[in-house]
Amino acid sequence: MPNGYTRSPKLLKGAFVKLSEEFLGPVPDIIVFQYNPETIKRDLTPSSAESEFGGRWGEETTAEPFDPGEKFDLTLEIDATDALEEPDKHPVAVVSGIADRISALEMLLYPVGDSLLGDLMPALFGSGDAVPRGSVPIVLFIWGPGRILPVRLTSFSVKEQAFSPSLYPIRASVTVGLQVLPDQVFKKLGRKLSASEEMAVAAYKFTRGQREVLARTNLANSAESILSMLPF
């Protein structure tokens, strides 16, 4: 008889977390991936003599004052088919298909405050300060506990594949490019960091620390490889 135990591991889903300080402190807007992408392309690019973060350094060929630039490319599949089979439980999908989820992803590219909501919400919540314009939100790319990185979307492409009678998309593929924002980017701001920026720096350092720990555990594999090469 069932005992509540299953051998199947719980599947973690990736997500984007939009950090916003439009209202009362950092308010996260979480976009959970409906399906995890099957592949993720990752590129690491060492800093050049003219660093993308500015400045020169010594003449040593091994000099590397900044972390390498890191980019991700991934494709997200979004589908409202299952939701439309239960219209009473998913009224939003009945009305707009997956347009709401696509719009949430698109808004990660827009400057914070450049909207009607951005102008009205501070007044509604008792704050007289308008949301600063001209800066896109800080986004955390979460891919399991070992990869939580602040990123900026650098590319965005949508392929809408099916539509409702009112022509809202009900199935689509969204391909995004992500540029990781290392902690030195925030250090160069020359001012006190906001709560969202502090969270971004902490996330970057956390992931960097895990990467260093995993690299050290590889020493055990190196030792085994060396022993296997010895003639005894």
C-alpha cells in the first residue's frame, strides 16, 4: 500500500526573479519556467586588455583583474494546452492564452518606471518618490541551488506557434540571451548599493564560491588519475 515514499527525485524548475524596488523595498516578481530547457549554452570570455568594465592593467600575459564575462543562451517552451482543458481552473489562459507569461518575460527588457503603473503605484502606496527611469530591472537567473546569478537580458526572440480564436498565442518558444553581471559592475557605481543590488552581489558571490568549492573537489579526481598513470 502507498506509504508516501517515492524514488522519483523532485524536479526543480528554473526561474527568473525580477528584483524591484518600486514599492516597499525589493519586491520579487518570479517567473517560473513551465518546462526546463533541454539545453543551455554557456560562454566564458576572459577580459581583454581593454576590459568591458574599463581600465588597463600590467603587461603580464597572465594578468586578469576581472572575472571572465559569462553569457547564457536558452529556449523556453510555453504551452497553454493543458490549462485550456480545465477552463474553470485557468481563467487567465482561457482569456489570453500564454500572452501574460510572454509579457512578463518581455518586461524584463523595459526600463523600470516607464509605464503607467510605474507612475501610479508610488502614490497609491503612500510614496511621493517617482520610480527612477532609464534602468532595466536586475534579474536573477536561478538554475537550481548551485547557480543563482544576476543577469541582464541581451536578446529576446519569440516564435508563436498556435493561437486562440481571439488570436492570443497558446503555444510559443522564447529564446533569450543572458549576460551575467559580476560584482565588480556594482562596485563601479561609486555609491551606496540599493537592496536589490546588494542581493545581486550576494547571489554572484554565492555562486562563485560554490564554483570554487566544486573545483577543489576535482582534486580527488586528479589524484586518482595520477595514481592510475604510475607503473605499479
